[in-house]
Amino acid sequence: MLYVFVSLCLVFSLLCGVGNALEQNELIVSVVLTSQDAYPGNNIIASIYLKNNFTEILTIQYVGIQFDWMASDQFLGYDLTNNPIVIVPSEDQFVDSINIILPETVELGEHTYFVGIDGIQGLADPFSWDSQAFILLIQDPAKQEYDVLLTQVSGNITASEGKNYQSSKAQSLLGQAEDAYDQALVYGTQNSWDEAVSLLNNALTYFKQANVEEQKYLADKSSQETLLLIVGVAVVAIVAISVIIYFIKKNKTPKQQLSDSGQGEV
């Protein structure tokens, strides 16, 4: 079921505490994020699941997420009053997915968020309920670049293992690429993303240079082999011609030899 997404600076009356309150254990919420790696300016999607531990049906009218960088009356979520979700006791229910665009200016580090639910318990009693706090880690954008480059370099290392480069220059460059990769891993464990990213970029450059050197080496080798083949064929041809001439001269009769020398019979 698809609902219109609401990015709101709204004051939901129920979210402000009007109505009865469910006990914390009478409603259970699970939030599944598309990625645990969050970066400023990126977006993630939060899928919300509810379980009704109350003794009566729960009718969900509003659902929203509030992060600690937002105002107290600001939520990202949905107004479901025109098409509410009804959850019977002991039932698990997927509510919906909420698209979260992280601010460019959000501080790095851990942030808290919670889910706010408004609705009706039983037949007519309104309720307002807030979940426990969850943690979202906002990471340095360089970490995202690091992860992408790490995958690329790792793939290049795996691919190069089956190529068996013949060029000594190419082999040396491959060694430099692997050394840069190993150093980048060390910086990664220290969260020194800029240094790690620089090393991974260097590693990719070494791989490209290694491929170029290998192609040059193979091209030169092919040219040399072709030249040697041509020279070999030429030598064989010359030898063959010389042998033919030798045998022609050797098999001539004395009369033919005298004729060839310009002398005749007396």
C-alpha cells in the first residue's frame, strides 16, 4: 500500500501527547535501514514494522521518524488518516518505508532517532506512542569513497593474479599497487580516510600503468618475433638458393664448363 510521503514541519496533535498512552511494551517497532552506512547529503530508506502487543486492535493514523537534528515538532513520515492501518493483537505489520535525506550539514558521529505513532486503541480511544531511541552513525563521506575504491582495487588484485604478466616493469607496478592497497587497509583501520583514499587511487593508477607496460612488452615481443621470423625465412631462402647454385655448377660437364668460359673445341 502506497501513501503520499510527507516531509513535515507539522505539529501532530497526538504526537504532542494528546490522548492515552500505550505502555512501551504494548507496541513494538522495528526499523530496517537500507544501509547502516549513512553520509551527509545521502539518502537512506527506513522500513517500519509494528507488532501489536496490546489486548485490543490498534488503528495507525500517523507514523513518523524524528532525528536529533530536527526540531521537536518535526517528523518525517505519513498521514494515514484517510487509509489507516489496523493491527489486531499479536499481529506483525509492515507499515511503510520512509525516505530520509540526510542534511549536508549534519555532524559526523552517532545520532539518535525514534518513531512516533498516533492512532486509536480499541474502538475510540486515541493514543500517542514514542518508540525507544535508535542509533544512526553518520560517517565521513571519505569513508564512502574509501569503500568504493577498496572494492575496485581488490577486484584488480584478483584479476591480476590470473594474468601472469611477463613484463618486469608490469610486475613491479603490480607489486607497488598491492603495497599501496595494504597501506590503505592500515589507514582504514585508523579511520584516516583521506590517506587511505589517496593510496587506493595510487593503486588504481599502478594497475593501469602495469596494463600499459604489459601491452607494450607484448607488442615489442611480437614485433621482434615477426622480425626474427622474416630474417629466418630470408636466411633459409638465401641458403637454399646458394645450395641450388652450388649443385648446378657442380653437375655441369667439362664441355659445358669450357663453353661457359668462352673456349671451344680445336
